[in-house]
Amino acid sequence: MSQVQIVAANTAERMAASEALREKVLRAPWGMELEADEHPPAENLVGLIENRVVATGRLFIDADCRAQIRSMATEPLYRCLLYTSDAADERSSV
């Protein structure tokens, strides 16, 4: 099974794929469109499998230097990836 790589959405292609995935998973089911950011994130992150964006999240850091990942979205096909991989077996044995 392919490994998930978490990287910054630092190319136009990755950013477009991230926004498309957020809209598809988090907005379209309710007939909503993406809105402009009132407070931009510190970083837009994507999960890649074989260089394809399959997940996205937005890193926000508050004034107290606490971090949150918001607006997380995953392609439906990959949602159970962590629970069917060797990583899940390692976690369950702890």
C-alpha cells in the first residue's frame, strides 16, 4: 500500500486540488461555495498518495502559539486508509 505524505500546498496545482477537495467534501453537500478567508491559515497542507492530493487541512496558529488543523477533508476512497494499514496495527498494540 502506498504511503501518505503530508506536505505544504505550495504549488498552484496542489492549492487548486486542496480547494477543490474542500469544496467537494465540506461545502457541496450543503450547496455552499468556498468563502474568502477572514483569517488566512499559517499553512495549507495536503496529503499525497503517489503525488495525488487525497486529503487537505489548514493549519492555524493563535496568539498563544497553539495550533489547530481545521477544514480537514479526505477523499472518500481514502478515509479508512489509516485503519487498514500497518500503522493501525502498530497503534493498536501500544
